Amino acid sequence: MAVSGRTNVRPGDAIRTVAGVSALFDFGAMPPAVHKIRIERKAAAPARPLAFSENSFSKRNLAMLAEFVARHAAARNIHYGWIMAALGFLYSLFASSSLGVPSVLMREIAADVHVSMGELSASQGLRFALFGLVAPFAGGLMLRYGPRMMLAIAGTMALTGLLLTVVMTNRYEMWLGLGFILGIAPGLTALQLAAVISVRWFTTHRGLVVGLLNGSIATGTLIFMPLGAWIAEHWGWRVALVPSGLGLLLSLVLFLLLGKNRPQELGLAPLGETAMPPIPAMPKQNFAEISFRGLRLASTRLVFWVLALTFLICGVSSYGLTSTHFVPFCGDLGLPAVTSAGLLAMIGVFDLIGTIGSGWLSDRYDNRWLLAIYYGFRGLALIWLVESNATLGAMSAFAMLYGLDFIATVPPTVKLTVGTFGPEMGPVVFGWIFAAHQLGVGLMAFAAGVSRDALGTYVPAFLLAGILCLVAAAAFGLVKRPAVPAPA
């Protein structure tokens, strides 16, 4: 079987092993007998080149494409897990941006579709509610059907909802596309995609991978929102949805072509393992039973309730406060809309840095104390914001510091969950913890708006969020370091 013009694999050449080390990411810390990439072929099959230049890929060539990329990555001492992380990063970046951009186009959409802001806001409320309701089952769905299938379904639904939103002309299409479909689609993967990729493909660097993938979610939302507003101002709100939609389509196709459910499918061990573990048996229960089994398992442990409560506070003090109310808050302080959008983008940039850095730290230090520091720092930053002079310099400093800590809580929360409940059931339990986060997002998005209408200021909402963060920081004094994971 010819792989290229210069390299042939003969019948006896079944295994190619690679060893090497990357100083920063430990791409190839692979002993000679580990991380083997197997090239399987039938004994009587004639040699045939990989026909990448043919008009259409055969099913056989599609199945071999990941092996082709894996061989070339291994030749450069890069474990395929990093390719999976890159694929997840791209998908999360564009999926979050395509779902977040409509949030800054509310006035334009309402005027063009001839609906009130109240009705449009109600459709967005349905979207967030469906996201929160579906998200707890994402871990069970991935455990039952695999991340590749679930990403294919979620990505296709998101593209369908975006397309319907771009062409919608009435309220019924708005409710179906912008409310229903775009509510269910992200809930099918939620943050569990990062958890599943990290625990299946990595033993070392799990925190870094979680930080990388979840940093892309917030960054994609916060950076593309100002870009979408700028495009809408020049070419209309429908065009503003196109760039992130095209990026979502491209990233989905790449994941379907190159993505695998587990490293064992390529004859690889997870990065950091010394032997390739067997693939766990497929669960016989349906996804709902798996998810509720995870909840029953978790509900008997104090650490679950601490993580769920503190992650609820994370939602209150991050997306619930910032995504909906930060720009109006800046407007109350006299800052122009363009400046406010720029500050929001700054939060997104520093969030990526902070979340990746948090992942790196979570691989090296006690995750309980990292979370205590993160929540305490965020609480002090929010309290300082409402007590300081609202100058552009002060707001810029807040955007940088707050951005570094925006969702830095995710990597250590995932690691504590997986360390307590095991690599198979851990992502399922994290689905319920994430549901608490989304509940906090919805509560603060609603409560801050009501408070602003009643009191004429956002100060009490920001102050309350800061105080709750300090409570969350103190709560980790109740959590013990995970010892032996619970059985999955």
C-alpha cells in the first residue's frame, strides 16, 4: 500500500513507533513500545495508493485519512491527542461565536422581523432554557454514542438554526430557529466536549487541554460579538452571521474527517500512559439513565454540592453579568458603545490567556486552592469596580484582570470532578455541575435587569456578584483532595 510517492508499507511493516519530547507541551513523551500507530491491511489485498486526488473520497479512504494524518504527526513527535484538541478548539470557537453574535444584534433583528424586543428576548430566554435543560444529558450522550456522532448532530443543528435565522422573515421562524434549534444544538455538547477529549486522549496535560478548549468558547463569544456589531452596521445583521457560520461549517467538516472517539481506534495510548488501555464496554442504558445514574452517584458526595454551588456562582459572576449587562453598565457610566464593545473584546482576549494558564496550573497545583484563589480574586475585582472611579483606564484595567479570571474556574472544576468520579463518569457528573452554572447565568441575567429598572443602577448587582464569589472561595475549605476515583 503506497502512502506517498516515496514511502511504501510492505506486508510485514505493521507498526511504526515514535519517541520524542516537546519541551512545552510534551507532544511526544512516548516510550518505544507505546503509542503505536497500526496500519492494517488484508493479506490478499493489492497495493493501492491513498487516492487523495480522486474526485470523491471512498469510504475506505475517509476511514484512513485520520491514520494518514496520525502517521505524519507521529513522524514529528506529535501525539494525535493534540490534533483532537486543535479540532475541538476550532469547533468550540466558531460554535460559540455563531451562537453569541445574535445577542448584540437584538435591535436590528427586532426591527427587521417586526417583533417587539420583549418577544425577541423571550425567544432568547427559550434558547438559554433549552441549553440548560439539555446540557446535563450531554455527558450521557457522549458516553453512549461518542463525541464524534454528537458533534455531528449538534453542528448540523446549529448550522440549520443559523441558516433559518439568516433568512427568517416572521416570528414563527424566529422562535423555531433562534429559539428552539439554537437552544438545543449547543446543549448536546456543552462543556463536556472538552472534558471528554481531555480524559480520553490525555493522562498528562488534562488541565491544559480543558483550559484551551473552554477558553475558545468564551473568547469566540466575546471577540466575535463586537465584530458582528461592526459588520451589521455596514452590511446588515444577516451578513454579520455569515463569517462565524462559515467557520462553524469548516470546523465541523474537519472534525468529522479527522476526529476519533478514542485513541485506541488509532492504536494509541492516551498521552502519558505507558500501555494502551482496553476500550470500556459500551453502556447498555440509554443516555438519560446514564445521566441520572451520574447524578445519583454524585449527590452522595459533599464535593459535588460544593462544586455545583460554586459553579452556579461562576455563572452569576461571569456570563450572567457580563454577556448581557456589561455594555449597558458601561453606557450608564458614560462610555460610548464602541468603547464598551472594545472592553468586551479585551475581556475575551485575556480570558483565553487566563483559561489556558489556569489549565497549565491545574496540572501542577492543588485544584481546590486554585479555585479558592480564582473566586476570591474575581470577587475583589467586582467589588473594586463599583467602588472605583469609572475612568477608561480603570475600566481597561478591570477588563484585563477580570478577563484573566473570566472562566479560569473551568479547568480545576473539571479536574476535581474527574478525579473524584473517574474518567468515564466524571464528564457525566460535570454535566450536572454545568447545569448549575447555566442556572446561575439565567438568574443573574434576569435579576440584574430587574435591579437596574428598579434602582436605576447596576451597582447592587455587581456588588452582590462580588460578595458571592468570596463565599465560593471560602467553600473550598470543605473539600478534601480527591484520592481514589469513585467507580464509573
